[in-house]
Amino acid sequence: MGNSLTTSDAPITYAVQTEDPPFADASGVYRCAQYPDALVENMPDRDWKNPLDCMASTALDPEMRDKEFLGSRVWDCALQRSREDMIPQSTVSWVTYGEFMTLVQEFARGLERRGYTSVSEFPTEAYEPARRVRMMGLVSKNRPEWFISEQAAVSANYCLVPLYDSLGSDALHQILDQTKMELLVASRESFRVLQPMIASIVDTQFTSHIKYVVMYDKPSEEDLEKAKEIGAELIDWKDVVQEGRDHPEIDLPTQQPEDLTTVCYTSGTTGAPKGVMMTAHNYTSLLSAHRRCIMSHPGFRIGQEDTHISYLPLAHVFERIICGNCFVLGVKIACYSGDTQKLLDDMKYIQPTIFLSVPRLYMRIHDKIISTLNEKSNVAKFIFETAMNTKLQNLREKGIYTHPLWDALVFKKTKAVMGGRIRFMLVGGAPIEAKVQEEVSVIFCCPVLHGFGMTEVGPVFICNPGDKIAGHIGGVQPCCQFALRSVPETGYFVSGPQCRGQLCIKGPSVTPGYLERPDLTAEVLENGWFHTGDIVELIEGNAIKIIDRQKNIFKLSQGEYVAPEKLENIYSSASLVSQIMVYGDSSKSALVAIVVPDEEETSKWCALNNLQGKSLDELCARDDFKQAVFSNMQEVEKANQVTGFQKVKKIVITPDPFTVENRMLTPTLKLRRAECKKRFEREIIDLYNQL
């Protein structure tokens, strides 16, 4: 199953205009070119009412029942739960489709039998089916039990509320209070992280309603005591499964299309988390559209021979929908071992064919390989550069990612880093630099498909395999239609020489709104059109190219607008730069930046300058190191033709990386600009005083 993609010289037509502008300041309405007449809401030959229906279409197929589906290096097949010590094994243990569906039904019946949760009432909620809902919280790293619990929630018609370890007390308190959830399903590790935060809610205006905690791991005496401290009963997951196994006669309610299947709290780059309501129909329309469009593309043939490694947070719709597609297509899903630092080790054993990540990780992988190359001999560099340039030319002219000679001589080794079997890479969460996208495709001998989605609409844009143009997110999937709306305050107009504006989306995958927040819902939904806040450009073939987030764009004192994310992607390619936040004050005419240095490249710089043994804190205070970083940034400015007002004029270097834990990043590794600005407010003032 190689990447033999069908390409032609003609540009890909992703979308066609089907209607007049929905607003006076908007472009026309565009739909998927394959389905211009009507939006896709379901499969043509079956009626998927809820996510479990989608899964059952594969799992109940007699030919699929005994095939491997869900795997892990820490799963214990005999005990039907993850290993107590969570130590990864050298082999992957698999749960078959049949075993998975049995465990789903048993866990669902066990929950029903024990009656762990009552109905939460939301009488003021505008979306009527959400006024009476049974809520189930779920917090854990990706593991087989997570997937089983997710589908058990659907089977018993619970509304699943996925949580993060990294939410923080304030956000967690608001979520527990708003959802009124009485049941929390958790791993031991995640429970121990959240328990102190739940306990501290007594000192706030909020209330925890949690009465039961079902733990995936066998509860210890310490765990039992911790549960008592928050007024909850702690139950072993296996006991609930056994209860359901002992009572097969229990009838389970059917989740209807209009029912809430999940409430996903967006991490958000600013402000408090918002509960995005997602109905069963939202979910099934996404899977139906993907199955009938991108998943049926001649260049994207995936199936039973493929394996996806699941490590991105399942609390996000992005990973859940990708895994849902895997289920429908018979693709195996292997969970990582729980430590992203050991992800490459997991990949060595799992040998995935499908890899999904965010731009930041692809940039790190790319920069690491290029950096390693710089240490090689001149002959090795010449061979690599010749191989790279030859393949890049083929990619741009023919849409071909492979080369029989250069792959065997050069890129076989780089491909082996990720298990050696990768056939498709997908990127989402933020724009990726075209240069990085192309070079990663060449290095790993496979397409890097750029997509776009939001919690509120799902993953609804993706590039086609074989597209020779990088740097855009492709076309809309057939469950949605889109239009662009002018943003005059930042100089973007749909009627200009380039059609630019805010991306607006409408269709059956769009959320009915934010739970009990009609004010926030009204801000983003107008006549069914969801306003994404993303500034985009309509390019050749009616594909979409992201420029930046509307809220991120700022105006300098001379009237010029700056899109910081684009600049940050450029500056991050500098070898000495690991992370960066570009900032512009509207009363100033220049940009400044907070820079986190790359530790490995910094060590090399120290060796060249006889500064071995200096700590990162010491180096960040040195003028010569700051000048080295600034000069490195100027090199990439020149290479990327950054214009005058977009150039960073002053920097401060910090030894502390931006992380999820210190609240500088969201769980999807997006920069929290408000938090960063607040944290470095004094440094930013000092930088402007130096200008």
C-alpha cells in the first residue's frame, strides 16, 4: 500500500460557489465540489443515529469481529485492563472488535445497574434537548479504557464531559459546577492530579456534585481516603464491568440524533473555558462526510492494514473524530504508553502508518533532522541536499513524495525514526509553514495533509493527497458550507483583489451553542453561521489559506497590521529559537519578542564559545548570547523576506519554556498570549524603553 497518488497538471477544485452571499459584507457560499447540491448528513445506505451506530457498522460485521482493533503496550489481555505498573512491554496487546463491543455493553449495563448518576437540569438552556442530561466526566491519558468508556456513555445515553489534567483549579471548579456531574471516570494518575483541585472547591463560590469516581486502576487505601475527602465513593472499573456482565438483561436507552453526546470545554487562549455542546448528529455527520469524501479519495486508501497511534488528548474533538474514522474504516488504533517523551519508542514497536500532530511537533522533528545534518561531513551534506532538492522538485511539479534511489540511500533511515511504516501524516491545530510541510513530506516519504477544525464545527477542511501546493488547509468536507466575511477594521475584504476575511461555516456538524451561555453563543452564531475568528484567504481551486486569528492580529502606531503567528512560525525555524511570542503595542511602531532558546543548539553555541558549564539562566543574561540569538533570527528574516515593520526589533530571552503546566500553552500547544503578556509585562515595558 504505497503512496502512488493520482495527480495531474490541472489545479484541484476543492469547492464551488452554490449560493449568493449570506450577509451584505460576505462572499458567496461555497460547498464541497463533489457534493454541491446538498450537505451530507448521513451515509446513503445506512442510518447512523449516534456514534455507536458508526462503530457498530464495523464491529458487528462477522468478518471484522475477531480482528485486532485497539492496542497498547500496557494493556493486559487476561485482566482486560491496563497493567497495574503501567510499564510498557516489548509487544502490543490487542483488543478485537468483538471484545471491544462486549466491554462497551458490559460497562454501560454496569453503570445503569448501579445508577451512578441522576439527570442534570439546565432549564434556561436555549437548546431544548440539552435541558435534561445525564453527565459523565472522564479524565485519563489515552488508553483502551478511555475508548470503551466513551462508547459506553453513548450506549447508555450519557453526555460525556472529557477533562484535562492541566485544566487548573479555576477552570475545573467552573466545569464541575456548571455540568452538575455526579460521576467521574478516571485513571489513578489523573484522579490524584484532580483530587486536590476538587477538594479546594469548598473555598470558592462553586459546588462539586461528584458522588462517584470509577477508577480504571485497582484503588489503593490511599485512593479510597482521597475519594472520601471530596465526598465521593471510589469504585473499581472492573467491578462495574462485571456487574454489567452479570446482568445482560438490562435494556440500554438509545441516544437519539438530537441528544448531547458530549460537552467539550475549549481550553481557549483567553478567558474561562466554554462548554461546546456536540450532538450525536454533529458527530455522525462528520464521520459520514469524511467517509464519503476524503476517506474515499483514490490517494487516501486506508483500512485494515493500517495503524494509527493515539497520543493527542482525547479530550479534543480532533483526535476523537480521527479515531472514529479509524473505527469505521477498520484501522487499528494503538495507544501510546502515556509519556510523550517516549513516543518514538512507542512508535518503534507500534509501527504506525498514520501519524497525527500539531505544527509545533512537526517543526521540532524537522529542525532536529536538519540540525543533525549540519554535523555531518560535507559529502554527506551534499548527498542529503541533492536528495532533498530532487524530491522537492518532484513534489512541486508532480505531487510525488517518493523516489526509488534517494529513499533507499538517504530517507530510509529518517523514516525508520517513526517506525518505518508511516504512509500519511496529518497536521491540525494551527497553520504549518509551507516549507516545513514540504520538507517533512520529503523526509518521511509520505504526504503531510494539512487540515482545519474547531471544537465548535469539527475537523471540516483538509488537503487532498497529491496536491502540489503546500501552505493551505484544502477544501471543505461535504457536511459544511463556508463563506468569508469582510473584517474592515483589520483591512481584510472579500471584494478586494484577494478574497480575504473571517471564515464562517454552516452545516449539520456545527454546534448548537455553548452550554448555558446564550451570550457567548450569540457572539459566534448568526443565522446558523459559525464565525470562526480565523482570517483566511480564498486561493486557487477555492482552497482556504489561514492568515491568522482575528483576535491575534494587532495594529502598530503607523497603521500597519501584523499577524504574529505567521512571524512566530518563521522565527521558530531559527536554530537557536525553541519558542517565541511576538508582541506589538498599538501605541508603538515596532515589534518585540520573548524568546525561549533551544537547549541543544545552545549547548553547541557554548562549546564554540568556550562557555561549557554555563547554566541556561546565566546564558540568558549574557549580551553575547542574546546577540547570537538575535543574529540567528535576522538570518531567517532575510531568508523569508520579512518586511521592515514585521521585523522584531528587541528581544528578551527566558530560560523557562512555555508549557501547558505553567499556563503559557493550551493543551493543544497553542500560545496563550494573554497569559504570556501578563507573565512578561515588565520585560515588555523594558524592551520598549530601549527602543
